[in-house]
Amino acid sequence: MGLLNIDRDKCKQDGICAADCPTAVIRIENGKRYPELVPGGDQMCLRCGHCVAVCPHGALSHVEVPLAECLPIRKEAAVTHDQVVQMLRSRRSVRHFKNRPVERETLQRLIEIARYAPTASNAQLLEWTVINDREKIRGIAEDVVNWMRQVLEKDPEPASAPYLPLLVAAWDMGLDTVLRSAPGLIVASAPGEDNNGMVDLTLALSYLELAAPSLGVGTCWAGLLQGAILSHSPLRQTVGIPEGHPHHYPMMIGYSKVRYHRLPERKAPKIWWR
């Protein structure tokens, strides 16, 4: 049995599936009426689901991307251009969180949404590490600050990171500017064989943060923690990043203490038309 199942009562032999296949492994051979895989096509197929998604007749199902599991696009759920623009422009990095944990079901839901982000060759190699314990997150932040202290002992005024003394001083005053006392931390990571790993996980985290406000949650990219992990390997084990995953990035998550009411402007884009 091949990867493709064709409902011959529904198929119109229009060739749309063959024309849209990214790896051109579907064909409608001369003298034959229905689409089929080219020889060796099962090895070259990306399992991306384009063929199932593009058929307007619901005539094609893929063994690994079954038609029954591919929900139809609902026109009534489509968003307008203005709605998309407002959603994107209203995205904010949240740095003030309520003292309230994010429910595991909410975190699970956001990661489920993030898995639909594109990955190179549809590899889908990303993994997720979730820390939903505020005290453990505070401990990670403290480890980052202690690493900063070590850096400053060697170079009290590091040119590459002149803000380190301020961050350490803030911590000593009781202010966490590393992980912002966030109740949750999510780390997306990818294995070494994923040559596009950083792009893949960045897209997935972007999906997650754009979806988060719809569930009442705010996020912030944890750049200080990322830099510390890259420079101080023990933090990899503390955070729990899987072995063999050189690509990674952490994101703070929690319920925001504040609401935003305006859409700040940004610099005009520099565009070089060629």
C-alpha cells in the first residue's frame, strides 16, 4: 500500500496535488487518470501535507497525514488585514508577571500551536523543556548572576557587556532583572543534525509568543540566560537542555501585571529595491 490514498469518486484529475508537491514526487502519468507517487517517492516525500491541504475536493489522503486529521479551513474564522496588523503590532515583551503559575494545560496548548511553525524540510526535530516552578527559575537566575560575578572578577568593566555590574547590583538589591521573577520558563531546542535549528526554534517560539495573549499570557525572550548558557556550560544541565542540542533559546512566560493600550511606532524599514 502506498502513501497516497485517492478517492476516485471525488478526484477530478485536475493535477493540483502534483503541481503543488514541493519535491515533485506526485505525478499523473500519461494514460492514467489518477495521481500517484513516482518511483522512490515514498523516500523523498516530506510528509508536509501539501497534497492533502491543496485538494479542493477532499479526494486525497496521505497515510502519515490522514485527511481525517486535517481540519478544513473555516472561512468564518479568517482574520482581516487590520486584525493581523494589530495583533502583530500589539505584541509586547512582558517583564512584570503576576505571582501566579501558568497552568500546565495552557503551556501544553501553546506548545501544540508552536509545533505548526515551519521547519526546514519539515524535519520537526524541535523539543521543549518547560520549568513551571518559580523557585527553580529563581535559582537559575541566581546562577546566572553568580556567573556574572565571576566574569566581573576577571574584568570589572567588560567592554562586551558593560551592563553586567548594573544587573548584579540590581540582584543584590532584591530585583531580578535576569528572569524577571517569571513563574514559567520554556526552552525550545534542536539537535545538532538540524542544520537550520536556530531558525526552526526561533520561528516556533515566535508562533508561541504571538498565540500567548489569546490565552491571557505574556512572554519575554530570555536573552541574558541564553548568553549565560552559551558562556557557562553548567547552566545547560541546570536548565535541563537535552544532550546533543546545541541550538536552544529560553523564553519567560507568565500572566502579565500590566496591560498595554497603544501601538508604539518603529523605525521606518530600510529597503533596497533591486
